[in-house]
Amino acid sequence: MFCPDYCGLSCVNDDCPNIICETHPEYGFDPVSCAECLLRGGCDDCLYVHMPEMCSEEKKAKYKR
């Protein structure tokens, strides 16, 4: 199960495969869902992991690998 509020480093630094699909169609990449993304690191690279107002310890425990 994946956290629906996940926002990882690849989501915001232009490494998102869907952004690459849009900006560089010549690469021939197919868009993927966020849940299928190979760059998704879970809590380990989520921007909200150290923001208790965005992600509580209870929520982390639920989604942590």
C-alpha cells in the first residue's frame, strides 16, 4: 500500500517519468501511475517525513516499508 500524500524527491526535481514523457517525447517513454513509479522511495525520500503537520507518526507507521 502506498501513501496517497507521498511527494518524493523525484516528484519535485524534474525526474518524474511523466514529466520526462511530456518534455522529451523523443525518448519514447510511456507514462506510468505514481504507484507504479520505480523512483518512488516511500517514507525514505518523502518531503513530508519530517513535517508532523503533514505526516504523523501514526501515518508513517501505516505506510513505512
